[in-house]
Amino acid sequence: MSATANKVKSSAPRLYEPHATRRMESLAGMPLASFKARAAAFLFDMVLILILYIPVMWLLKWLVAGRKVGAHIDISWDFHELSNVIFTLLYFGLSLFGAMEEP
């Protein structure tokens, strides 16, 4: 094996290597999150999206139905439905908006 292959299999934490901006330079040498931590964060985001999506879509569909008390409202989650894609993009866009500011 080459020295590069041995370096990849090392148990040492991977570190962030900046490429361009001052913000990236300020993060130089910071440890990167493990796969488990990133997977847990992704799962947390998906659960939070569903928790927010259900009442928002129920309200929108109720308003479209004319605010009838006995209206039948069908809510489903399908990653290919346009409203789900837009809702997910809005969630991530708005949640990351503040994180992109320069310190």
C-alpha cells in the first residue's frame, strides 16, 4: 500500500481544509462531523420538516376548501410532489440563511 492509502484509513479525525474566503480560512483545522453525527442531524431535520409540514399543509388545504368545518383534507408526504419539494427547500434555505453571514 502507498502512503496515501495508509493516510486515508487513519483513525484520526478529518480536518476542514479551506479553499477561498475569509470565513473558510477562519474554519481551517476544525474537525469535521462524523457520519453518525451528520446522519442524526439529517434525520432530525426530516422529522422537524414533517412536524412543520403537516399543520402548514392542513391549514393551506383547509383555506383552499373554503374554510368548511367538515371538509375532507388529505395530507400525504411524497418527495416528488411539488409542495413537498418547495417546503423542504424553504426549510433548509431559511434555516441556513443566518449561518452564511460573515463573522
